[in-house]
Amino acid sequence: MDRITRTFAFIMALTFGTLAAAQPVDINTADSQALAASLNGVGEAKARAIVAYREAHGPFRSAEELTQVKGIGGHIVEMNRDSISVGSGASR
């Protein structure tokens, strides 16, 4: 039983340590692979749609603007609020 407890504690430390160390992803500079890897509920197809929208309309001014991308709703934005950064070129 002691081994199971230690293993569980080790797994939890790795899991929460990784989550706490994650840096926000800049939706104005990240490529589709980085977006898909960093944002929950965003796979490769939605990540490509984010990049395509950014290329067509310019940089995002806020995280909420992601809802203009087909397939990205307010729930995805809220779920990822702490993982989203809006930097580089946010003003148009």
C-alpha cells in the first residue's frame, strides 16, 4: 500500500507541477501546433482556423475575439482564459 501511495503522490506532483509551470500561449504569434498543444478543446483543425482568421483579419485584440473563429465558442475561451495571452501586434 505504501508503494501505491508514493506512486500516486508522484503522479499528482508531476501533473500539477506541469500545469502550474505552463506559460500562456500568445494567440497572435503561436503557430497551429502550439495552439493545439496549449489550449484545451482546440485540436489541429481549430488551431489552423485560428491562424487563418488571424492572417485574414489581423492580430487579435482580446481573447474574446477568438469567438469570431468558426468552432471557437465562449466556453473554449473561458476554459482557457489563463492559458491565453494577447501580445504582439494586438493593436490595429
